[in-house]
Amino acid sequence: MTAALPTRVLRERRAIRTLSLPGLIRLITEIDDNGPISRQRGSLQGALGDLTTGQLRHAIDTARDLGLIHARGHALARYQLTASGKDLAEVYDTAARWARTNQLPSRTSDFVARVQHAFQMQDGPGQSGAATEPSAPRAALSEWLTAYPRVLHQDIARSSCAAEESGRAA
């Protein structure tokens, strides 16, 4: 017989799954690395051309719902990070740096796969051994969730591309 998990744990797991979406990771880090995305036609698809239209729409909707980005109606810079979005970009960087240092999930993994792996270790059963213990990503993510609890209480609507979006990026 399995005991039910506490609501807090379930909310954290749901938040981690949401924050691990490849499109969301790409959107947040693209804006963090290169600044706001312009209103010019094709700028968004040009910056994130490896994402399908469905993945991109889902990432934007999720980021807006979580308060990670805001769009300025007629401003030249359309999508900008909020304070929570900027802080999440730092969490992503911390997770990817830790995974790269530990060559996880593999030596040649890309940024998104590294972030996802570090977050999945956070979400999964306890890992043993200091070499695989993601203390830096765990601490950074925990601090972010404490500072921005909105994501723990947000019910993210599942789009038609959610199954595709929840997979690892190519």
C-alpha cells in the first residue's frame, strides 16, 4: 500500500515538470541571453526556429500564466522577462552548469537536456552519492519556488501540444 504524497510535494513536482518544458527553457534563456524579442514579423520564430509553432505558443502562454514574461502592446520590444523570469534564467544557468560539470546526462548534452536532467533529479527519488547530488540546482530551484510561489499554485492548462512539449528537446 502506497501512502499519498503531501500536497506540497505534488505541487512541487507539477511545478518542476512545467519549468522543465523545452520550449519554456528556450524562451526564457533566449530572452535572458539576447534581450527582449522584437515585434518585427518573424522575430520570435527566427530566435526560436527549432521549436514548432505549437511548442512556441505553449511556451509563451505558460510563461505569461506564470508571470515570467510580459508583452508590451505597441512597444518595439515585445516579450521581456519579469523579475521572476530573470531569476528563473539564473536557476536554469545554475542547473545547466552543475550538469555540465558532472557530464550529465551525457558529456555532449545540450543546455535544455542538462537543465531537465538536473530538475528531474530534484523531482525524482533520492539520489545517493555526493558526485550526483544536485545541491546547487536543488538550492537554486527551492529558493526560486519560495520567492515565487505562484508557480506552485498555478494550474497550467494543458494545450494540444503539451505531450510533444513535455519531451526532451532534440
